[in-house]
Amino acid sequence: MTKDNPVSLPTDSQANPTPLWQFVRPDEYKVPVTAVASTALRKWTAFKQLFIKNGENGDSPFKAEVELKTLPEVRLRHLVPPIDWNEVAGALDAELEGWLDECSLEVPVQFVVFQPHCGQEDLLRHWADLHDALLLESPTPEQILKADPHWLGGWPNTDRVWVLPHLEHCFLRHANGLELVRRFLEWAASGRLGRGLIGCDSWGWAYLQRVGPRSQWSPLTLQAFDGARLSRLFSRKKDTGDRNDRVRFLNAKTGKTILSWLEDEGGASSELNQLAGRCRGNFGTALIYWSQRLRAEPDEEDTAAVEEESDRNASQRTKEESVWVAELPDDMTLPVEKDESVAFVLHSLLLHNGLTEELLSKLLSIPDFRIASLLRRLQASGAVVEEAGRWEVTAQGYSAVREYLSARDYLLDGF
């Protein structure tokens, strides 16, 4: 009888032959199949609630959410570590490998299209650093409206690859806001500007396909994150030796395991499939939903704070930790108006990946005071936020806003 060889555990690449980060062409993007089902389920649940009186619903939660505490930022950073953009850049390089090696102007530029909240700025700045590429700024709104020739006239004359992270910031939906971007795209296609990588938000890209010069460009985009990919993303632990890595994420309503860092649960849970469907494969919005739903029991969180200090030098703790996951919230309710003013504002913010209040007033035939009022109301609902003077649709509000615009037959992105 021969002696059995020891069995080795599979590596991540062996257990998951499909890479976590994968860039594909837009027509290869696979919206999670639960997207349609989850939308119908939310509508059915809301309909049923109309006929359920207070106290008649017999489903008692395993852990009442009001009794659970949100997690402090330091704990969230351990449970939801930041994205490793070096890894994502490696996935992009895998698709651009031939183009990077050619050094010819046969295909002078490549495009990468990003859904909102998917790290457009972070990834392209990181990629530029890795490749010693020139990082170029978009024209100012004044330059766009005047079709200022100095923006293109001052283009660097160099053999280095350049990166333009935000093509959607190079135009305005205005009678005078398209000439500059059309000229830029024509020059880029001809090779006149050298070799470059251009990033564009998915909504701006959809608009430019309607109004820009006809071309055969086929951009790259991140493949959708279904439940299985989200499970892998949320299982990526921060590499620290002072915190417990024996963590199990439990549904606060049912008590069932959603995700475990202890073992492979053999596929994605129904909750993660539902989350993937809600977000239509957008990993950025899914990550926000996930991190904001994590909870702990008050005594557990207090104990964790003490243990973090007393066990700072311990290499590993054996106690299993439970993290509770609150229910996925219903889509937010947007303000109701008799006209299309709310839709106009939201659509403009998405097409341009954010706008200042002043620019919104220039682009829309809506009085300034109405725009200011609408922005404050949308902000109160959680649909928009102002950051560095620009208003943009929030990650939490994106799903509801997209559905709102879809129901009114507005131009959508391709995802």
C-alpha cells in the first residue's frame, strides 16, 4: 500500500479561476440575473405592506436592528479594507498589454468606461503612476463653452503615454458645449495627440455616442460583480496581526450566515445575490451598501475596543466574532414635482458626473432659486451630495435615481 500524499489547499487562483477584477467590452457585461427579479420583489413587498396592519406581520427579527450599534470607522476599515488599486491596474494591463507594447499610432488611444462610484479617478491616477504616464486635466467650463483652442494647442509633444481621467468633464450639454470635445476626439483618433488612455463615466459615454463623432472605438469596462464576486470581494481581509480574522457575518433578521471568513460557504448567499441585483453589478455601490449595514451588539463592540488594546501584540485570536448585517434598505423616495425639473437635475448630474450649482443654472431652463431648492430637497432625501463645490448623485441614491429616470424614458448608460 502506498502512502497517501498530503492534500494541499487550493490557492485563490485555483479555487476561483475567474479573476476578481476583469475588464471586458461593454457588450460582454453581464448584469446579474437577479436584477429584474429583485426589482419585482421590492415592488411586491411594498404592495403587500399596504394590506398589513401594524402588529400583524409575524416575522420577528433574530436581532432587532434598533438594539444593534453601527461600527466605528476603525473597525469598518478592518472588515471592509480599501480596494487594492494595484491589483485592479494589473487587470487593466492584462487587456492593454498588446497596445502598450506596440508603441505605434495605429490605435493611438484606448478608452475605459466606468460606472458611477467605481473608482475612476483612483484607478487611472494609479495606472498613470505605474506607467510614468502624463496625467492631463480636463478643460475648464469656460474653455468648453468658448471652444478655447489653447487646451488642445498646449497638448504635450512627447512620446510618453498620457492619461485623461474624465472625458465627461470635457463637454457640457449646451449649444456651445460640444465643439471642443468633438475636436479632441477627432484629433485623438488621428494620432495627432500621441498615445493616450481616456477614462469616461458611463453616462457621459452614452451621451457622447449620440452627439460625438462616429467612431469604431470599443472601450473596456469592469465586468459586473455578481453575488459570487461580491462574496470574494467582501472576504478580502486586511492584513493585520492584531485583530480577529475569524469573522462570520450574520443576517440580523434571520440569524443565518451571509458570509464567513472561516470557510468557503460553497457559493454566494441569497443576500449577496440580491445585493448584486440591486446594484446591477456595480461593485462601488455594493461596497457602500455592505459597509453601511454592518452592526454589532453594544456589549460586543465595547468588548472589542478593550481587546484591541490588550491583545495588540497577540498574533492570532481563536474566538469567533459575529458581525450582524442589517436588512438591505428600500430604495429612497425622490421628491415629487408636477413637471420634469427633478429628472432634469438628476439626469444632468449623471451625464456630467457632477456639476456646480452655477453650471446647472446655465444648462437648464430652470430659475436659479428652483435649482437651489431642488438640490436641497434631493440632498435631504439622500439622493445627492455636494463635494468640493460639485453636486453629484450618491452611491446610496444611485439605484433609485437610475430607476426613476428609466421609468421616464431618459437616456441611460449601457449597464
